[in-house]
Amino acid sequence: MATYEYLCSRCGPFDVKLAIGTAPQTHGCPVCAAAARRVYSSPGLTLTPDGVAALHEREEQAREAPAVVSEVPPGKRVPRRPHPALSQLPRP
């Protein structure tokens, strides 16, 4: 489905979703039912930052061929400090 933009002379612009290549030059306005002409505009493209594009590409590749992990990766262990309330407990 593609989104096509039409312009009604009474009500203003509106969008219609139709199959690609099937959009007529005029379409009935959903508000007043008058014939509205098709308007051609630039596509809605945006520039994606390189980091976001790389992350998106990696995520799409993971759908088809996910990475298999056989063990937990080594990491820096953070020492756990005892809870302060434990020092208040009586010792045997």
C-alpha cells in the first residue's frame, strides 16, 4: 500500500492509501465528496545517523542469523559490599 496525497479545493489536502500504481488523477473528498486532484510531493526521506543505521543493520541481520553464545562473556566483576545493617547483627 502506498499513501497518495490529494487536494480538495474546498476542504484542503488529505491522504489516501491505495495499492501501488492504482491511484487515479482525481479522488472523492472524504468530507464533501467533491473531486479532488492528485498532488505530487517529495517523498518523506530522513537522514539517519551512522550509529543508528549500523545498529539497525545489525538488528536486521540478527533476525536471519542470530549470534550463538556458548558461555557468559568475561567481564569486570564488581565487589559486593555487605549491607550496613548486617554489621548490627549479634555475632555467635
